[in-house]
Amino acid sequence: MEPRKPKIFIVDDQGQDLKIHAATLKSQGYDIVTAGNGEEALLRVEADVPDLFLIAAKMREMDGFTLCERLKDDARLLNVPVIFITEKPTSEDIDRGYAAGGVDYISKPCHLSEFLARVRAHIRLFELLKEVARLEDIAIDANPLTHLPGNNTIVTTIQDAIDQKLDMTVLYADLDNFKAYNDYYGFSNGDDLLLFTAETMQTAIRTVCGGNAFLGHIGGDDFVMMVKAEQAEELATEVLRQFDSGAPAFYRDEDIERGYIETKDRQGAVVQYPLAALSMGGVRLRTHDFSRYLEVASLCAEVKHMAKAVPGSNLFMDRRGRCQPERSSDAAAEPTSTSAGRP
């Protein structure tokens, strides 16, 4: 997928200036939108949010300052930088432009290098501000134990992938028998096991994907990864391998030797629980006509449930969808990778 081009919206009622600025910026790789007056600009901006406005300060029907004020009434556009283009701005013009929400002026005539440098600087600053806001949202949403992105970020990330029709696979994982482990070993050790699970996934993402995959913590012992479809099974297999290799370190030797722990259920009966394992369900987004995150979450939970029905750590990949060969209903999802399990 090609990187998104920054979008610049140019508004000027001088047709020749509009064409020159549009052609110059388009030659530099920018995506250009134009309007010949303020009313046209207000109508066109309804459909999309640019990364920068270039607005002529002096226009006949609605001047650039008034247009800027009206644009800033739209919450979507509040932080989008506005550069005014004018001939020899007066101190009154400058004060009015900044008061309206502008960030800079370009005086005509202007050297090409200065013109492009100002445009680049403000687009870059806008990108940095958006990234800071994104990181703040993630920090607020982060799971308090693992510091991984939480529910809101998970929903937004998967919904964005759906909207952009990206060829990604969502892997939904949780720990089997984790409650029994907590009851038996205590919550502090349970937290350590969760941190180990998160670190295992992060390490596998670096190993298999070079760090280019999403990892979120829904809460409790539930985690979500999203990765390029062609890397999904390799990533999941590596997570399972590392988990099964390291998880025994969180048990006492006698529990490892017998292969289970004993604890009481809610009725007070003694129950044997196998050692913790990791169950994962995978769903490829492009093979379904998803429109909402909840559809993905529902199918992931269904496939993960199939993995949990098999002892030990397992990955079940969904095999349904419009791009997959037809299968019988009982083969709609099947294990593609399993651990050797534990005694």
C-alpha cells in the first residue's frame, strides 16, 4: 500500500494564481484540492479534511480571514494549519489573520524555495501534533498492567483496517486455566504470567514482523494482535512456541511433573486444572465483507473457542469467507498450528 500523500486545499478567486500554486505543489507530490471562493471551499471541505489550507487573504465575496474563522468552527478542522497568501500584508492584516486561526503568511511574490519550505514545515508540524494526540490517546487507554493499547485503541485500529480494506489478519488469544492459576498461585504471580505473555507476543512480533504488527490487551487474559495476512500463521506459531517454552517457569516442579494443579471450585469441590496454555483464533479481514469491528470480534471469539476445545496451546484459523475454497461446515475453521502440549 502506497503512503498517503499530504492533502493541500488551495482557495483563491484569482484563477491564474490558483493554477500556478496547484501545479507547483502537485509537482512536489502533494494531493491538491482547489476552490475558487469561500462558499465553494466550505462545501468541498465537508467531504474530506486536508493537511493544510492555503487561502488568499483578499477575495471578493468572502475574504480569507472570514473563511478561516468559519473553517475553525468545524471541530474536524480546528488544528489544520492555515497559511494566508497575500501581497504586502499590513500589521492589521497579520493581526486579523492570526486571530482568525491562521499560522503563517506567504507574501507574493515569493521565492519557490521559501514557498515550499513553509508548506513542508507546517505539514510536518501538523503530522507531529496528530502523532502526539494519538500517543496521548493510547496512553490514556493503555492497560495498567502491561501498558499495551486497550479496548478503545483496539477497536479503532481494527475498524480502520476494515475501512481501508487492508489485507490483515486479527489474532485473538487468551490463556486457558488462568483463573485456576490465579487462585492457586495468587494474583501477583498471575500478573507475572500475564506480563510474560505480553512480552512473548512482543518478542515474536519483533522476530517475525520486524516490529510491524499491532498488539493490544483487551483486559484480563485476553490479547489481540493484527498483522499482515501472509505473516499471521508464522507469527502465531512463534508466539505459541515461545509461550510453551517459557510458561513452565511459572510453576513449581511438582506441578510441572504431574501436569496439573489442584484447586477448589466455587462449590468447594477439588478440581484438577491443566497447566496454562494459549488458545488463539485467527480471522483474515479481506476474506469477509466486514463493515464493523463487532463482526470481527464475534468471529474471532468463535474461532478461539474452537482452539480452547483442544488441550494445549493451539491456533485455529478461520477458513470461511468469499476468497476461500468451499469447505464443509465442520471444516469451517481448523487448527493450522498446535503445540506439542504438556503431559
